[in-house]
Amino acid sequence: MAALQNPRVERLIKYALVPALLVCSLWLPPVSLGVRLFHTDCPLITAKGGTVQESNGAQLAIAPGVLTGRLRLRLGAVDPASKQASRGAVAQALSSVPTGFEVRGPIYQVEAYGAHPTAADFEAPLPSGLSSPDALDLYAWTGKDWQFLPSRVADGARVEADLSSLPLLIAVMEAKPQAVAVGVDAPDGAAVNAAPLDLASKLYVAGLTLVEDGTVRGEVSLDTAPEQLLVLPVLSNRVNGVARTDWVANIITRSEPRAAHIQAIVEAVSKGGYRGVSLQYEGLDSALKGYFSTFVAELADELHRAGKVLAVRIDPPTPAADGTWDTAGYDWAALGRAADLVRLPALREPGAYAAGGAMEGYLREAVRQINRQKLELALTASCFEEVGAQVRALCYGDALSLASKAVEAGGDNVVLPGETVDLRVANLASGLVEDPASGQLCFAFRDDTGAEHKVWIENSSSIERKLALASRYLIRGVAVEELAGTANDAQIWDVVRAAASPTGRSASVASRGGSRYSVVWSVRTKDGELVEQAVSPADRPTFSWTAENPGDYIVSVAISEDGGKTTVGQPGNLEVLVPTPTPSPTPTRPPTPTPRPTTAPASQPQPAPPPARTVGLPFDYGIQVDMVTDLNYDRILGSVQALGFRWIKQQVEWFRYNPAPGQYDWGRLDAIVDACSARGIKILFSVVKAPNWARPADDDKSVAGPPADPNTYAEFMRQMAARYKGRVQAYEIWNEQNLWYEWGGYGHRLNAAKYVELLRAAYHAIKSVDPGAVVISGALTPTGWNDGDTAIDDREYLRQMYNAGLRSVCDAVGIHPSGYNNPPDADWRTWSDPSTRLSKGHPSYFFRSMMEEYRAIMVQYGDGSKRLIPTEFGWASVDGLGVPPARNYEYAADNTAQEQADFIVRAFQMGRNWGFVGPMFLWNLNFAPLCGPQDEKAAFGIVDQGWGLRPAFHALANMPK
């Protein structure tokens, strides 16, 4: 004891032994210094890799080569209901679980000390109590918020994820049902106004277009959109109908052009006052996947700095042979991380919606790769038609119109009074059937060439089924495309509204399967008087009618979805003739001869029935020329007179002669009018193409288009008609306005009512200064296409023009009855030529059918007194030009030069004999010398590139007139 009190010993104990004992105690349980300082209780992971596990089977694996240095790593599990979960990082994380989600199973806690790996593999068993593995999501806690982790479910028993870094916590969460957020796609402001925006949270409006140099063109003006809507203009790489992936590739694969393009987008969004942008770059291949991901990430960063939103629309994927999905140039996980919204287009193929089919696999993969809270499923409201490998979109009304076509009589459509004619709808012979996979209605038929057509009808019932599929995968949003401002099934809005209800459940709509549809039969006289009407089921579209009185009758067929109260689409028609029976003569005894000679009176011929009264210009011969480019007027007009023709048509491009408001430059037109007047040749001016100063701000200036205000065009026409009063005999108001590149570009701008507004203004302006001038409605183009965006079928558009008031604002109706490779008198329903394959089976490809059908429509609308004027017609032939046909004009190889001549002569003769045709203008005289033989216009010309006369020129010159 005394020794311990020794000062030296005391100092030794105090400064040596006690510290040594304290240091030793740090290495003793329960927590040693090794654990505290070096975490030696955590498994050691080296560059060779390694795995740590949790007792329930969860594990973190580090692959060899992804770690430089040493890492102490531990994986633990915390029960959310335990005391441990009520404090620290776990408590903070639990209080921040994303809305609409619930944590399932334990929260996995990651402890990592030392160098961190660039990748890791996580897996955990599926927790009990999940309603469905498809509702499962994996989230990582960063210390501030939860981040979605792309994952996969393996063997239905565990969830796996590839990590790019080690988070603090990992949780398995289950998404809960909720009302969907609705997006509405609209091509323009007019379509927006037609949509029920009260149910929408997002609005996508077409209007911005990529330019080759990386700038952005266009704008969207929506002053009337509700404030609560997130309005995003759509930025597209589709130009003139073509997805310019080459432009995109040139921009995003190089850093400087990419940065400049991003800046151009941000500036366009900021300048337009938009809240963000919806990027829609289509057609990207897999070689661009990494570049596109980088571009989107950088664009998102810049937009987010400006407080803006980025949505990205991807192309639909294709299933690969190994069960995976080929996503082409779109890295779903990368895009999901960067963008605020990822828009998934629904698959179009009806078979994809079968149970366990491609659409389920598609959505399952999407929610595994992209935060479902960011996902929006884009559904199209359009119907479509399949002919072999070709697919074309149809609006609801047009699809049902197609169902009512091809009305046939069981025998002859000429019946005597008292006889019965059996009628059927050939296109509906297969019935209107509901596809069990998609819920779409379909019907099939074969055309005159034997090609099978299959038409798929999208309606509220089929959309409801697709909405239910989106609900099953708990996708946050849906968008409806091709519905606002279209003729598609408006009842689709009802099922969308139900899906957007607070319950989040789609309210059931009354079934609209095939049994709900019926066929309405109407028999009318030529004067429109209803004789009989009947309704038959759509799966048994037949009708028997007993004729009572002689006359000409029209049997009309239309499809109804409400038991016959109303009809959808345009009816199909069949003319039925009930002739007056010729009585057998009653024998009479000959009169007794008179003995004195007499002179028999001359027999009096019965007068022919008077032809239908027509107004406007009488039949005559004309041809389209170009006297604006070709200034050799003597040669042009001398050729016209050598043909024996008395009319020329000249297209007048408005923008050339009215460069600014109130400024006119008539020089070239003055010379043309003077030259024609001197030779006594009459003139038709076809006036088209508004100057840019007069056009809407948001249309496509790379193509022709109308003015924003019809009065600007009317003023130009008034000035022109006053200047050339009595010397220009006729004006055609516009040209082929049912085609996208004549009416301001894509974006569903085609609008017959808008055209009639233009025509009305021009008509009154012309008549105010030259009452004798003939005003012709702009001739429509026969496209055989009717999607409402690229084109509207010319006959349908003509009906729409009449419904908008055409009858009172024109003196004659223009038409472009192209003959393609078919003779002018061929009947489209029966004509067959095995030597040609193109341009068959549709009335738009036949001269006769177009002329007769236009005439029938004019009569139907009480306008039969007017003349029908072919302002452009003809047949193309490359025979003798030394070149192949131009692209999309391959039928020009089917016509020989002699056939071209014969067809044109025969068409003029038919027009002269019809009695309702005015001047006919052949297309064309002199475009071959101006454009060269390879141009499509040259094949229609009657002189070749060296002004040599083709056979058609000689035939027309020798044709009796």
C-alpha cells in the first residue's frame, strides 16, 4: 500500500497503466474500438467482390471489378412497426412515403464504410400481403427523398434491382388504386374548344416543329385554356409527314449542336409562355439510344432550372424472341429518371389485348422501368383499316360509312311494279363482330380485286377495356389522342370521365358490341320523298322492298348505334329503277280504204325530253398552261389554237402579286391577259397560296396555305376582278383544299366550313365589281384517303361544303377527275385489267365515277342546275419521254402514249355528251419543257421536253369539236 503511495508509482499508474487499461477496454465487448473505428463487425468487400445477406434472404452483391479499394458493408432490416423505426433516418423516411404508396415488409438499411462501388445487385423476397406483384415498386431513400428504382420480379418470389450507387434505405412499396390523371391531345385551338376540358389535367397541343439546323418553328396560342390545365405544346420531328430522324441524329450526337438545340427549345418554351414542352421525336433506332438519353437529361436540367416541365413521348416497343422488349432508341429507365412525364402509346394490334398478351407484357415492363407516377398511357380514338400489310386510320364515322357501302340487289336492280327486290350490304356480309381481345368491333370484306379489307372500330366500349388495363397496372395517367375536334366516338369521353372520378374506378358503360348496332334502310324518290324505311340487325343486314309505282328510287343504307333513331357516317346508296310496263298493243280492224287518193300526213316525231337546265359556262375545250414561267406566249397560245381549244387555265399564286397589304404587282398577269384577249382565248384564273403576311402564325409555311382572315383574300380577288373585268371570264377559288399541303400543313387543319367562308368572301367580292365573272369552287383532289389530317375524301368534303352553304356562293363546281391508268368510261366496280396492279377498286381512281358521283351529290343538295367543271384532268404516260415514272406516279408506266391520247379524247366526248359539264381543262400543255421529263408533271403533258408533239396533241387537234 505504501508502495502505491510512492509518487513515482502514482505517476506511473496515472499516466501509463490507466491509459493502457482504458485502451485495452476499448477492444473488449460489447463494442470494441475495431468496431467503432474500422467497422470490423461488417463484412469486408474487396475488388474481388462479395455479398452480404439479411436473415430473411435479402442480399446485396458487389460484382468483381466495380469496387476500387475496400468496403465494409452490412445489410439490415427494420420492421416499420418497431421502436427502431420511430427514430432516426427510418422515421424520417417513413414520414415521407410517396402519396399513393404503402411500405410492404421490412425497410432494408444499408451500412457502407469505405470506397463505394459503381454498381450493386439487390434482391429481396416478395413481402406477404401484396395484392399483386404488378403493384410492387422498389424505392431508395437518399436522406432527403425516396427515389424510384427500376426493378424486376423473378420467379414470382423475389424482387431484384441493379443499383448504380448504395442508398441509405431500400423499401418495397405497393401502389394503391387512385383516380387517373387525364391528358387531352389536340391538333389545334379549335379542337381544344371541342373537348371537355373540365376532366383534363394536361393538354397537349401540336404546334412546334424541329428545323434541320436545330431551331424550333411554330407556336401554340390558347388564350381560352383553363388555368388549372398543364398546357404543353408538342415538339415534333415529323415534317411533311416524314419523321426526320436524320435531323435528330445530326443534332444530338454532337455536343455543340445538341447544346444549341436545347437552348432553342428552352427559348421557344419561355418566349411562348408555355409551362413546358412535350417532346415527340419519332423513329429513333437503337444506335441513338445513349445519345437521346443524354439529350433528354440535359434538356430536363435546363427546363427545370427555368421552372418548366418536360414530357417525352416514346415509340411503342416490339417484343423480342427472348421475351424481352426492343425499345429502339428509347432507354426507358434513363428517360424515366430525367423526364417529368413519359408518354407510352398503346399498341394498335387488337390481338395484343388478349389475356396474357403483348399489351400486358408491355405495361408490366414499363412499370418496372419507369416510375408509374410519371407514366401516361396514350390511347387513340381512331379506327383503322387493314389491307394486306397496309394500315390506314379512319375516323369513327368513316369506318361506319365503309360498313354501309356496297349495297347490292339480290337480282337485277331494275324491277317492275309489284315485284320485290332483295337487298343486302356486301361489306357487312361477315357481320359486325366484337373482338374478344380488344373489345373493338370489326368487319371484313373483299374488294373487286379480291383483296381483303378488315376494319377495326374503336368506340367507348373498347376504350373502357383499355382503361381498365391501365388501371390494373396502376398507371397514373391516360391521354386520349385523335378525339378532340374529330368525328370519332364522342361517348369515349364518358368512360374517360368515369376513370377520372375520385374513386379511380371506371364506371361501366352500356355495352356497345355488335348487337347494339343496326342498319337503317331508306327508300326515297329522286326528289327525296321518303317511300319506306326499315331497321335490320347489323349482323343480318338484309332488306326486301316491294316496288309499287314506276320511277327512279334511291335505296340508302346507314349504320345506327341507337336502334335506328339516328345514324352515323355517310349512307351507301343503290339506284333502283321501276320502269313503266309497256302494254301489249290491242289489235284493231284496218279502216276501209277511201276510193279517192289522198296524201298521207307526215309523221310527227315525239319531242325529246328537255335537258336539265344548267347555268354558268357551256361545254367547251380548255387546257392548263404555264405562262408565268414560259414567256413565249406566241408558241403557247398558237399551240392552244392549233388544238382548236378556246380556253386556258393559269394558276395565280397570290403571294407573287400581293407582297404586302395594299401592295400589288400585276405586271406578269397583265401581259397574260393582254395576250389571250388579243387572240380571243378565254381565261380561267385559279387563285391559290396566301402570302406569309396573311397566313396564320401557327401553320406550316413550307407548304401552301390559306389566309388567317378570308377578307384579305377577298380584297385581292376584288382588285383582280376589277382590273380584268370582261377579259378574265372565270375564277377558281383555291385548289385541292382537302389536302394537307394545300391548306396549311398537318395538324387537322382541313375544314370545309372554313373553306366555304373563304369562297363566300371571294364570291361576293368578285361579283361586286364584275357580276358577269363565273366563280368556280376550288376543285378537290381524289385521294382515296380520309384521315382528316392528310386528306379528306373529296366526295365527303364536297358534302361538307354543301352543308356549309356552297350552293349559294358559287356559279359552278370544280372537280379534278383523274383517270390514273383506267379508261375514262370504265366502271370502278367492275373494271379489271390484269396487266396493271395499281389504282383499282376505288372510285377516286376513275374518271367516270368521279364525274357521276359529284353530279349525284349536286343533285342531292338541290344544285343540279349548275355545271360541273373539270379544272384539271388527264392521264399520265412516260412512254416516249425516256425516263421511268416519278415516285408515287408509277401508274404512268401502265399507259402508252397512244392510250393517253385515246383516253383524253374519249373523256372530252363524254363530257360534251353528259349535258351538265362546262369547259374541261386538260392537265397540261407545257410543263415538260419547263420541269424536265423526270418531273411527274411532264408525264401528263401533250408536248415533250423539247416541245415535240406527243400523240395526244395530234389526237386532240384532229378531234371533232
